[in-house]
Amino acid sequence: MDMHNEEPSQTIDQKIQDTFLHELKSFLTDPYFQSDLEAIQHPGWQDALATLLEKFKTQNLCRDNEILTDQALEEVKKWLEYAQKHLNKHNPYTMDQMEWHGYENELESITQDKTWERLQTFEPDKAHFYQNKQQKYSEELKQDIEPHRREFLENRLNSIPDLVAYNWKQQIKNQIEELSHKQLQWETETLPQLAEAFSLEMNQKFEKLQQLKQQFSSLYSFIGGSAWDYMFGSGEGMDGFGESEADGNIPGGLQYGGGAGFWKQVNFDTLEEYAKLLENNKELQELAEIMGRFRQAEKEFEEEYYTKKVERQEWRPDPIGRSEIVGVKMGDNLHNMLISQAALLKHPKTKKIFIKNLAEKKLLEWQFAGQYPYDFTEEQEEVRQVAKEEEGRGPIIVCVDTSGSMAGTPEQVAKTITFALLSIALREKRKCYVITFSIDIMTQNICSIEKLSEFLKYSSGGGTSVEMALREAINQCKSETYKNADVLVVSDFGLDDVSHSLKQDIDKLKQENKTKLHSLNIGRGSQPLTFFDNDWIYDSHTHHIRNASRPQESTFAKNVFTNVSQHFGQRNDS
């Protein structure tokens, strides 16, 4: 369906558009939605709305996502305009309607002769009838007739042009009404067909987005909800850091997500870009799936006892209640006395028995009972499974090459791996310092959501100078905050060797601290630097990543996880 190639000659009725959008918004957001199709008077648009309500399969994604809902409604608005354009362009009765409306417009200025001509063309029988009448009256008037008859005939003769004009006007009205009726029938058949095609197109889009949500839900689970929302969503996961302004551009704004924060803020166009990215990058799909599965496998649980308060209600007996009869007892309550006891009063001898029983409280009477609800709080001791707390691990410093040679796939890979590192660091409450470098450097501390957002958007271009980045990393490692940090340099290593003084500073740092330096080479460039403790190589053609000191290879996704989690999640002191 091409909604961009047809120019409108008439815009859609505003009331129809407003009703459509109102009904569909309620449909997408309200689980208790009930349609009001009668609000639309046009049967074609009414059937089109009914078709959309029946065929749309977008509620699950839109219900908790205000932006997606707005984007879906914007698509509906565009479709409404397209549908109206289609009706205007393909209406089979347009030419006939224009012709008859033209006749209608000339009624005030048309001459009698032209009216006769029009009537003879479209209603020859009526024209012939009036011509015969006119001829008959004219011939009779030529004869010698009574004055009153002459007056009558003259009036009838003079009225014929008015009758012809009236009949021509009625003919125009009838033709316009008939064409409008035919147009309405055609629109009633056409609009539901257009609506069904549109709903199919929308469902296909949202099916891709649903697949995307499921794939990235595993990443959301791997990172942890609060960390995720803190970095890319609601900003509610970490107190004190404020809200983020997630960027929707790929690959800079890595708004991956499966959690509530993401799905309430991500927009439609961004999701479509992510869908394209996933379709064209199987390794990212594998990364999302494996990280999600491992997140479930890596948890160790322990039992925790806790007290739970439960609100309960029970019915207790009410001694003064009168809700039901439960038996017979002896007493002196005349109101509750059995009728048989009153019979004792009828005879003088038994009357004495009645008085005696009353005095001794031995009259037989009904025994009543009742209940009342009693609310109370009960404490229960329960056991739940909680994840064991992990011991604190060292900080991480990541140096990411954003020079011109990294543009495209290398930059995507670099930022994906850095994204995983940031996720792990945030989940484990580890400090993480990010340095992007090209001809200059840019630094971000993970404690600042604004700087993190800047990093995810940052692409510099230009030349490559790793020395400034390593100098900054050394300075940070000397600070108390990043003492004993691991340092990872992610680059295609199309760079020159560093200065001798920098190498000396690195050796000194490694001797005095527990700092480890690691490199990840993205591309086919050789590794000119020899001071790294571990050298990793990513091949953009095979999508494999390996340790240069080990011959075996594994898939990109598996190694991203293994290398990131083992070399930066666990301290390697060897």
C-alpha cells in the first residue's frame, strides 16, 4: 500500500478522523474497551473502523507504551488521509457527478430554449409531453372560444416553461442523489478492503517489533531491571542520578530493551531501525539470546526467612444476636416464649403453673444465636529464595576508538561490547570509566547518566591517537577511585607505536598496582603494542573473536560473554 503517491482533492471529514483516533486509542490502551461504531454516520468508514478493531493485533505492544501508541495513531491518521485520497482518485462516478453538478450550477442563468434542450436530451418523453400540450393549447387559442376558456388556456400555456424548468431541476436532483447513493455503496465496499490491507501491514510491523522485544528481553534480564531503566529507560532504577534522555539513533543510541522503562519510551522509528539491525546481524541476536540464558543459569540462591502479615476475617458467635433459632431453653423472657406456654393461661389450674414457671425462669422459650465478622492480622513465617550477594570486584576503564577507520561495523561491535561491560559494571556496582579517543579524547564516568548518553552517541572520525587515552587511563588508575582497575582498549589498532615514556609509566603501574591491560582488536590490523596482558582479536568477516594466545575459536556471542565476564568480571591475577 503506497500512501504517498495520491494527491487529495478532498480532505477527510474531521469528525470521522477524530472518532477513528479516539476509538483506536481506547482500543490500544484500555483493556475494557467497548466500541461505539454508531458514532460514525458513514457506513463505509464505520465498516472500516470495525475492520481495524477486528484485525489489529497491536494492543500488547501499545498498551504500556505511550509513545508507540501515539506513533500507531499517527500511522492511522496517515492511512485515513491515504484512504480519502484513494476514494477521491478512484471514484467511478466522479465525471458523472461533475457533469450533473455543472447542470445544477447553471440553473439560475439557463434560458428556456436551453432548458427544453436539456430536458429533450435526458427526458425525451416528458419533453415530448409538454411539446404536445403546448401545441394543443396554441391551436385551440387560434379558434373562437369563450373568454374564460381562453384565459384558462393562456394560463396553462404560460405555465409550461415553468413546468419544464421544474422537471429539469428534479431530474438534476434525482441524478445527483442516485450517483451519491452509488458512490456510497462503492465506498462501503472499498473502505473495509483498504482497512484490511492497512491492518495487515501494521500487524507485520508490530510482529517484527514483538520479536525484537522478546529478543532484547533477555538482555534486559541479564542486566537487571533497575540497571536497565537507569541507563536506557525510566531513570527510576538508581536514586540520585535523575532521568536519562535516550537517543533513538543507531548504532549510537543503544536503546536495547525489554523492560518497562524502555517500552514506555522507545519510539516507532527507532524500533524499526533495531529490527533492521537484528535482521542483518545474527551475532547480535545470538548475543541477546545467550546472555539471557546465562543470566538465569548464573544465579545462586539462598533461603531467607521473613515474617509476613496477613489480613484475615472470621465469623464469631454473637450472644445477643437474633439472626437464627438454634434451639429451646428455659427462662422468663415473654417475648421469646413458645406459644404453647401461653396456652397455660387459659385454665385457672394451669395458670398457676405458668406463674410458677415464670417466677422460677422455667418457661420454655426460643434460643437465638448470631454471628459477626471479626477482622484481625496474623503473622506468618515464610521462606523465599534470594540471590546471594556477590563480592565486590574491581573497577573497569574502557578506551574505545571512535576514529574514522572505526566507522560502520567496527564501531557497532566496539559499542556493543562496551555496552555489555557497562551493564555488568552497573549490575555489580563497580566503577566504570569510559574514554573515547580519536585525535582527542572524551571521558565519561558511569555515575553520570548524561555523560553515558553522550558516549553512546559519540562518533568523532578523524585520525587515531591512543597515547592520550592511555595517559588518561594511567592517571585514573593512580586515583583511589580506580585503583587496581582493569583497562580494555577497543580499536582496529591502525595506529602508531606509543612513546617510550608511556611504556615506562605502564610498566611501573603494573608493578605497583594490580592493574591489567587488555586489548580487543577489531579488524585486520596488526597489534603494534606489546604491553597488554591479554590480546583479543575480532574478525569482522567470520564474526569470531579469539584470544591471540589461544588457538581455539568460538562464536562471537559466546566469546563476548566469556571474555567480558571472565576477564572483567573476575580478577585475573596470573
